[in-house]
Amino acid sequence: MSLTRTSTAWWVLLLLGVLSVFPVATAAISQGVDAGADVIGSCWASELPPGVEPHDNTLRTVEITFMPAGRLCDWEAGDTQTGWPITIAALIATVVAVVVTAFALRYGGAARRVVALLPLLAIAGLWFTMWSSTLFVIID
């Protein structure tokens, strides 16, 4: 492979790696929005599952979950979970980033290898942030 084709391939792989960061960042932001200032209030404001009659003891627990990165509202008559679609997109993007990074590491010298690892490190940091941002609230 010629030098220009190698350079172009590396830049394309790096671009794909950078673009893979955005779905994971969106999942982290979505989890943060679900946590919000009043996690219990956000459960009451969301759509109630069928069979739930709103009264004081209807909502049992609220949880900010890691997998999926969202909010779980445990009602007497059922549960509501947010975050599945964006978490699936984040998982797919993570797999793409791992594969793209593996190919990008094959091109160029040490400086290029370090730069190729940056999107993957950002994704790892975002997943760690989501993992550490869980919350469980028991409502009496």
C-alpha cells in the first residue's frame, strides 16, 4: 500500500473512531438527564404503565441504571425502563470503535498509535461514568 493510501486509511479509521464516541456520549447524557434534579418527579412525569392508578403508594422504587443507561421506575402494577434504544446504539458504537482502533493501530508510528487510541479511551471513560452514576431510591 502506498504512503498516501495508508495515510488516508488511517484518517478514515480515526474519523470512524471519533464518530463512535457520540452515541456513547449521548447515552451518558441521557442517563444524566434521567437522573435529573428530581428522579422521583421524573417517574411521575413519565407515562404510567397500564393498570397504575396514581396515588401515594403506587411508586415503590426508582433506579438510575447502568444497563440500559436510563431510569427504572418500579410501580405496583409494572415497571417502566428508559434508555434501551440509546444503550444499544452505544454498544454498537463501542464495538465499531474497538474494531476501527485495532485496524488504525496497524498504520503509522507511535504518535499515530496514541492518537488512534484517544476515541477508545474516551468511550471507556464514558462507560465508566455511566457505571458509576447509578442510583437506587426506595420510596416508603
